[in-house]
Amino acid sequence: MRAPVLNAGANYIKLWNDPNFWNSMKITILYVVYNIPIQTVIGLLLAVLLARFGRSIVLRSIILAPYLIANVIAAIIWFWMLDPLLGFGNVVLHWLGFGRIAFFSDRDLALPTIAAVNIWRHMGLVALLFYTGIQTIPKDIYEAARIEGAGPWKNFTNITLPLLRPTFVFVLVTSIIGSFQVFDTIAVTTLGGPGYATRTIVWYIYQEGFVSFRMGYASTMSCALFLCLAIVTVVQMRIMRSGQSELG
């Protein structure tokens, strides 16, 4: 009756001493660093531009369109477009004199390329979330700032950003959790390669559980990932004071 407990303890000891686990975590964190800042900044910029210049449903639909494409389909499209021999992207680079680049086959470029594909797909959703948050800010605050002589930049830094904090918390928490779970883009492009350059933690869990059939160890890594995400979420919400509002 004590064997499952002993096996679970052995799996956690193995995990702690597994260099492949820590390397996969490092790659995952690096992917998050590539993905989240750029995706958030682009989404916020698009939201501000939408709020100021383009409120048409058509424009919002165009910006959101990449998110409506399934992750697997989006990854396959970009995998073909960036093919080093026949891909349209590399044909354009060749015409411009830059030479052909193996985006998904280069150790240094594979992970940033996967991040770029997912940024392209999700930035419209992030923009729409920020746009929705901007619409909830009372207009009389901007009017009062305008009367006081505040320009667009001061409005953005002193009004828009502080009052968007609840939206920021939601966007960052959900985006980071989603980024830690990146899987399908890797599954249809690099398969964790070249080498181990894109072997993220979820891909490593998949390999251990469904390729090597070490389900117990894969479950242990899943529990460790859940614990890490829970800690990261709590820290984010504490730092960004998610329960407080600038509107008071």
C-alpha cells in the first residue's frame, strides 16, 4: 500500500536532479520573455490607436482575425511561408539580398520564430482586451485633464495606464499561463528541435508521458508546472495590486 507514495517521492527526487527538466524550464521561461513583452506592447499600442482613430467594427475584426485561426493552422501557414527553399518569406528575403534563412531549423532562431508566430496570432485578442478596458475609463477624466492642459502623452501615462491596471493583470496572468503551456505550434513545426532548442516543459511532459510512457514522471512534472504557475500568478496579482482600483 505504500509503494505509490514511495514512487511519487522518487519521481520528485528524480525531477529535482533532472537536467532535462531544468533545461526545458529555462527554454520555457525564455519563450515567455520573448513572447509576453512584445505581445503586450503591440496589443496596447493597437488598442490606443483603435480608441483614438479607428472604432469601426471592420477594423476590429481585421485585427482580431489571426486569433480566429486555429493555432495548428497558423503554425502550418507560417512554417510553409518561412520554408528556406520555397517559402514566400524567404523568397522576399532573397529578392532583397538578405539570403535565405532557416527560421525553424536554426538553433538560435527557432524559439524566437515560434514566439513571433504566437505573437502574431494573439496580439489582436490582447488589443481587443485593452481596447475594452480603455472604453471603461470615464471620459470626464480625460476632459478634466484636457482643460488642465495635459497632452496625449500625459493622458496616456497618468490616466490610461493606471486605470488599465485590472486589464493588465488579466492580460498578463492569462498570457503567461498560456505561454508556459505552448505546445501545438512546436508539435507541427520543430518537434522540440533543432536539438533541444524548443523543447519546452509541456513538450517534455508530452515526450515523457506519451512517447516514453513514463506517466508517473510526466504527472510529477505536470504538478510541478501547476505549482510554478500558481506561484507566478499570486506574485503577479500581489505586485500589481489586482484587488485595488485607481478610481477609488
